[in-house]
Amino acid sequence: MKVHGILALTFALAITAYAVGQPPERKDEISLHSAVEEFNQREAKNYIDASQKLLTENELIAAIRRMPETARAQSGQPGFDAMLKIAESEILPRNAYLTTLRGVYTETHYCEVFDIQLTLVTGKDSHLTLPIRQVTISSRKIRPEERRELTQNSQH
């Protein structure tokens, strides 16, 4: 699967992402207001566990509008203009969704994170993912059993 965009840069050192909260399937576009409300309801337990404030429409829109400044090299990527259009229209298209990333494995450590992401599907096997909020909570060395599992999974 080809991963385009900002997420590839953000987690270049990560070898495995863990526990990405997937949204329910949608058949239609939705207002950003409704999308943020649904996301906050779905993630309520995770907010408490990570001591995080709720996502706001303003935070989401600001992160999208800031994207040209934080990701100039990505401006030619498929979906870049469509992502900017989300902020202007305040509509989340059917092929876009909000998720959280809760953990990342590096070569030597597991990092617990609470990262809110906006993903726009740009093709059959590609997407553009924009970090909305990135919070690092803790890290620890990878346990031997985790290392074995990671090694086995990377060989498949």
C-alpha cells in the first residue's frame, strides 16, 4: 500500500503503528461540525485515558489551513488541494475521516501517543493523512515478546 503525504514524514522512524481508531463507514459527506461531534463521542474514553481536551472544529480547520506552511513539499501530492477545500467548505467528504493513533513502535521503543489525524483517501491504495494534534504520552523499551511479534509480522 502506497502511503502518500504528511504521515509518511511524521512517522518516518516508526516501524509499526498501533491502534488506529477507525471511524464508522459513511455514505455521504458531512458537516465538519457533525464530524467533530461524532469523533468526540466515539473517542470519549480515549480522551479521558490520555487527559486530552475534546477536538474542536476550529482546531481541525486551523490544522488544515496551516498545512501549506507545515508541508510545502507535499503540495504536489494527490488530495492536497481537496484537503484545503475541506477547511473552506467546512464539509468532510465521503472519502475523508478522523482517526486517532494511540501507539507507535520505533526500532527500540514503544511510544504511547494520542494523535488525531484527518485522512483523505486519494485512490485505491493511497491516501493523504494530516496530523491535527500530536501528543506524546510515554515511551518504554520494546519487550522481547513484542520484538518477536514485530519481526514475525514484518516478514509476512
